[in-house]
Amino acid sequence: MALCRRAGSPLTAPWHRSAAASARRRMPAGSARPGPQAGARLPGRGGGGAMAASPGALRRAGNDEFRRGQYGPAAELYSRALEQLEAAGDASAEERSVLLANRAACYLKDGACSFCVADCTSALELVPFGIKPLLRRAAAYEALERYALAYVDYKTALQVDCSVQAAHDGVNRMTKALLEKDGVNWRQKLPPIPTVPISAQMRWSIPSAQAPGASTPPATAPQGELDQTAAGMERARMLKEEGNEFVKKGNHKKAVEKYTESLKLNKECATYTNRALCYLALKQYKEAAQDCTEALKLDPKNVKALYRRAQALKELKDYKSSIADIKSLLKTEPKNTAALRLLQELNRA
């Protein structure tokens, strides 16, 4: 990742023309405004009274520049598209959000992380919980060493889509950084992590052919199908909560039934680890290990899954594999007292 410039330092990307007030800035005095590289074709710019290009055409041209590594010209094109959409209001909110997220990617590549944060924040105000703006803002915060804010964005992104490996990796990096910076009580100093609604979790996230890394819903997705899936996920959440209540009451068999029903509707990492806990209590160690393995497929560094699988493998007398899981866990949380204690037990076994 490019090293981000601090606030007040000279910027080498004076092509920024924000559509959002939070991202507006002046060009450095005396600096020339660089345009696209020689030979690049810009829609709507040329002699002979050429017609102004549409926002879509400008975005596609920006994407082409971005793919060629021309981040300044790409950002200028995205800015021109935003200017055209500025008067469109809420009807163009999604397209404006995509353009802001794309321009933020240019800033991130160029090292202008403060402006990346501003554009991502504006994009998220237009379309809350967009996965790309969340990840790009998290990366910018990380480069600016604002680790708590980066952690919150990475965790929020995982609520939207728990399969995003970049977010898992980011959480692990921020956990280590915050542990070193603030000590064992680092979680107490975190800003609140927002709860992502089901509607945002169900938003389709596929690469658009017209925007680098943009997420847009497929036009062919029937609304009824989306509604049924959302209802299924809500039902899965309710079943998981019912299972949690049974765990609190010590009724692990009934909790397993609820978690099993929930997993039929939504294969969620936390549900697998919860059911594994029940299997451990019921001395069904093979089932516990299997559930943890399934959880780790979704989140390869999940601490609970690693710890509970290590517990199950210990009971199954597979000490070597159990130790391997604990050592993997300790790479993420080196001061985890429960894991350190279990490792001592395994070394004596």
C-alpha cells in the first residue's frame, strides 16, 4: 500500500474535484493541474463542438484509465461524472456512491488517504454499508494508523459479507496493532460497531463490468427471490438466538436442535462455533471438531473455532493437531490465557 500523506503535507494529486463538501479542497498554489496522459481519449473533450459525455461514458473512461494505472486522469473523469450527477438528487444516489468509491480507490492508490476516507464516507452516506467503500476506508484508516476506526470498518464489512478474506485479514492485523498499542483492554477503547441490517447483508455484491470493483445488484434478480432469502436469514437468526437461550439454561441438546435448524437456512460461522460448544458439553467431540472445521472454512482465523477444535482434538487424543490449532490461535491473540493454559496441558499430555 502506498504511504499516505499526512494532513497539511503537499499533495501531488490536484485533480480532485469533490461532489461532496467534505472532500472539497483547493489546488496547491502555483501547481499545474495534470490531465490525462498524452494520447488518452476523454469523452466530450475535443474540437468541433463535441457533445458532453454522459456520466456512464465518463465512468467507463475512468475505469479504463484506472486499469492502465493512470489514477489521476481516472479520478478527474469520475469527478466530471459526479458533477453531472450532482443535480440529480436521490434518484442517482447509487451511481454517485459507485463513482465516489471508484475515486476513493484512485486516492488510495496515490496515497491521498484522507481524501479516500472523505469519498468513502460520502459513498456510505448515499448507500449505507457498501462493501467496497467500507474496505477502502478501512485500508486508508490503517495506512493513517487510525487502527480502531479501521477495525470497526473491517468488522462492519464482515457483517455484510463474512466471506471477504481481506476483511478477515484486516481484523487480524488491527487486533495485533491495537493489542500492542492499548494493551489487553484495547476493546474497551473501540468506537461502537454498527449493526448491519438484514437488507444490507442481502445486497448483491458482484463486480460490475462498468466500474472497477463496484458492487451492483444484478438486474435479473427477481425481487421475490431476494425477499424469500432475506426472510430465511431472519429466521436463521431467530433460531440461533433461541439456541443461545437454551445454552444459557444448560440445555445443550435443545440448543443443538435450534442451531441445526438455523444452519439449514444460513451457514454462519458463529452458529457453527456455538453448536461446537454444545457438542463439547455433550462429549460429542468428533461433531465438535467437524463444526469448528466448517467455521474455519468461513473464517480461517476464527479464535473460537480454533480453540474449540483444539479442545475436541485433545479429547480425541490427537495432541499434535490440537497443539497446531492453539499455535495458530496464539498468532492472532498471543496473550489469550485460555489458549496458553490449554497449550501447557497439551505439552504435558
